[in-house]
Amino acid sequence: MVTQQTLQTGLVRFMAGLLLLSVARVGLAVASPSGKPNVLFIAMDDLRPELGCYGVSYAQSPNLDRLAKQGVLFTNHFVQVPTCGASRYALLTGRSPAHSGVTRSNSGFYQGHSALAHAQTRGAQTMPELFRRNGYRTVCIGKISHTPDGKVFSDSGKGDGRPELPNAWDLLATPYGPWKRGWGIFFAYAGGRHREDGQGHKDLMEFMAEKDEDLPDGLMAKQAIEQLHELKQNKTPFFLGLGFFKPHLPFVATQADWNAVAQTDVPPPPHPEKVKSPYWHRSGEFYKYNFPFPKEHPLPPKDQLHVRRAYLAAARYTDRQVGKVLDALQRLGLADSTIVIVWGDHGWHLGDSGIWGKHTPFERAVHSPLIIRAPGISKNGLHCNAPVETIDIYPTLVDLCQPTFTTTEHPLNGTSLKPLLQGKYAHQRKAAISYWGRAISVRTSKYRLIATNQKGKFTKVELYNIEKCPDPVTNIASQHTTVVDRLLEYARSQIAP
């Protein structure tokens, strides 16, 4: 005889079985209430692999180092384009610049042929939109697309304020504090001052703030923790995009951060001389700022060290904000059901090759950090040296989260990194490709080839042995024509017809 208690017990067991199947399906150690993994995506602006987990002993990055021990650190991750907007366009659309045409501009999301449609299209146009159309609660804090708050405004404040990513976010939750608007918080100094306020604030560095919350990244960490509390109560899976601003110019952090690095034994740039290459530039953005020492081009050695320490201080400050959010994730019981990705939107020259900035197809500008922790899937502490690209992140999240709606407006050009997260190297790509205007940059485990694409014909060809030196010191293209031909053919195969 089947009693009511038996039926209730059977129903409980049946529901528990479904939950276990959901856990097995996504591979998480502990399922979220929905049975789907959450996603915490953290972007850091202008962050090169100047971190302890990347073997840089003088860098102070304990929180990112801790995350790397809990997940997989990709030692050879390369962005599609070494500038903020175009790099993020590739990330969020999953499209190679060879197909989208966005090889330089920061305005790919809302201008020209690459503008995203305002009305919802047949397929998802961006990664957060795909997750939103799968029932995820999507929240944006800070710079995930190009603008600092996800709204279309220029540096000067002009614009209509529409979402930069149509139909992507349930909530744009960037806190403005005393800076009042998006680009104000991006170019911020302490006390509500910022580079675009018309008051002439253009100091290269400032370390006056006493508390983390006296600066925007600290406010965003606080906001992210508050959002995590709310998201936990919603009982639905979430996609939280958290885009920190530092160490982007100007180099601003707390006084304590500067004190911690001021006496650090920082090495000088290994190759500080200007290189004879058409891809070199004069660091225009950097030299627009006011320096705490006489402005010279090139900088004297002692001033180079001062700037390198200022960069480390800004990175140290943001590392601490990442740590606060990761601690909250653990404290709230969300760590085992949340995939965490930390991504640098591109690298940055710190005086290497006589350059201070990004905007080159060289190794320093296109090489950036990537750390992925996928509980129950990723191997703890694994250092993966396979070449990977930013456009691989979108298909990786689709593979890990297994959403039911997977239609995208354009095909995803990347490859899932899930096998690499598990230590399986059989299907790694042959090379990673980056773009800068007409330049195409091909990186293998040993070489970096750079060439200018002139309607299918390659000119200004350079080849460097990265195993010997990451900087463009010796162009060996004329001595290794076979390698050049092979890599040019690979580059040609990646260009859309």
C-alpha cells in the first residue's frame, strides 16, 4: 500500500536525483539552487602579467595569486586587439576581428558597420545577452564593454546614455560616488576630481586616498558584494560582470599602496631603447599627463623606475578589491557554484622598447592575464602554456554552463577551453592571432610574426624569437624565411574572405 508519506519521500528523492543530475551535467562541486552555475566575470584594465602568479616576484598580488592556485592560470593568453573597446568587442561578441572588422576602434559596439542592433535579434548579440535569454540575472558593475558604466557617453559626457550592449543587462549598477558620471569615475582622483572635469586634473599618478572606498574600484567592490547578497536571495543563476579600472592611467591608489611599493627593488625595463619598427609609437596617451618630475622623452632611468612602481601600486590596489569580492563569494556559500574568470583586456608596455602604453602588435601589448576557476572541473593550480585567445572565453562559458538557448547572431570564432581546464592538451590551437589596424600578429610557442595586411598581400614583415626575448629586439625574418612563409600562410587562412 502506497501511503502519503511514501509518496512524499519518493518525490523528495526524485527531486534530489534531478539536482544531482544537474550537478553532474555542469560538473560543479555544489549546484546553485537553479542547478545552473553562476558566473563572476572580472575584467581588469591595462593589466599585463605583472603578478606573482606569473612569476613576477616583486609584484604584490596575493588575491589573484590565491585564485590562480584554486583554478587554471593561462600563461599564453593573447587578446584580439591591444586597445580597450576593440578587445572587449571581441570578448563579448565572440567574434574575431578578421570577421567583425573591429581591429582598432573603441566604438565598435555602437558606431559603424559593427554597431549592435537596439532591438532584440534572432540570436544573442553578446555574451551577457545569451545568459540573460537563458534566465540568468545579469548585472554589470564598472567597465565590461568600453564605457565605464555600460552606457553610451563620450569622455566629455556627451551621448544619449543608452545601453552600450542592447538587451544584455538586467541591471547597470556602477556606483558613481562624488565623481557623478561614468568617465568621471574612470579618470578619477580622490575627492571627486577627475581628468574630464575641466579643472586641469591630469597628474600621471596620485596616492592620497586613505580608504579603498575613497576611489572608484573600492566603491565597485563594495557594490559587487552587496549585489552578491541580493543575487543569492533571488534563487536564480547570475552573471555578474565586474570591470575594475586600475591599473589604467592615471596611476591612482591609496597612500598605503604607494608606501608598500615605494622601496621595492623593481628592475628597469629589460630593453628600454626605441626599436626600429613601423609598429613603434611615441606613447602619446602617456605623455599627455603631468609628471611628478621633469617630462623627458625618453624618461631617465630613475624616473622609469618611479613609473613602474606607480603601476605596481595601482595593480596592488585593485588586487585587494578582487580579494574582497572573492572572500564574499566564499562567505555567502556561492564559491562552489560560481565560475570565476579574471581577464586582462590587454597588456601594457612599461618602458619596454621605449613605449609606455598599449597600441602595438608586440608581445607586451597583446599578452594579458587569464585565470579561470570552474569548481569541479578546473584543476587546482594548473599552469596552462597552450596558446589561447580572448575569443575562446565565450564558447568556454557556453560549454561549462550548458545553456538551452545557444543561438548567436554571428558564429563564435573561438574554441572552448574546457579540455585545457582539465589538463587535456590534445586540441590546443596552433597559434594565437592578434590585430592592430592593418597589422596582424601571429604567436606560436616560439615565434611572433608581425605583418601588415594590404588587401591580402603582406608587407613590413617582422619575426621574433619569443623564447629568447619577449621584446622586439632582433628581427630575424630574413634569416628564417621558411618560418615566415608558414606563419603568413596561417595568418592568411584566418582572414575572412
